[in-house]
Amino acid sequence: MDKVKLVISALIVVAAVAAYYAWPEISQLLRVGMIIVGLVAGAALALTTEPGKEAWSFAVGARNEVRKVIWPTRKETFQSTLVVIIGVFFVGLYIWILDSVSFWVIYDLVLGIGG
């Protein structure tokens, strides 16, 4: 029975999208409302199935875990961002120096075609 409910909920959503394109003469607001109603109806029907209940339970658990996260303060975020920017600058400078030295070694010393 769950598979039938899932198929019907998918058909409701598809019908709502099809209705959006089938009646372009109707107001845009009304057509968007039809899609929203179709999505809500399809989701409500899908949530009555066992996979839907499991998905809802997972979403609730994920929300509870996100609430447990200790988010950094504005100052900590700024300091971490500054450290990353400075680190990227120095790594880029290091790679540029290695590239320049490699270029000089290969073209001037090895091949003898440098200027």
C-alpha cells in the first residue's frame, strides 16, 4: 500500500506542475498556488507511508543535532577567516617562488634559452 501512496503523491505533484503549464491564461499567482497546494498534498500523502515516516524522523533527528552545535562567535569567525586568508597568501607566494625558480633552472641553466 505504501508504494501506491507514493505513486499517487508523485502523480499529485506532477498534475500540479502540468496544470501550471496547461493553463497559462490563469493568473501567475493562482498557478503558483496550485503548485504549492500540489506539493503540500503530495508531501502529506507521502508522509503517511513508512518511508515517509522514516524520512520525517530523520529530519527531526537532524534538526535536534543541529541545535546541539556550538556555533562560533563573530570574532572567532573573523579570526579564523583571517588566518585562512593569510595562509592562502603565503602558500601562493611559496608556489610562485617555486615556479619562478623552476622556470629559471629549466630555461636558463638546463636549456640555455633564458634571457
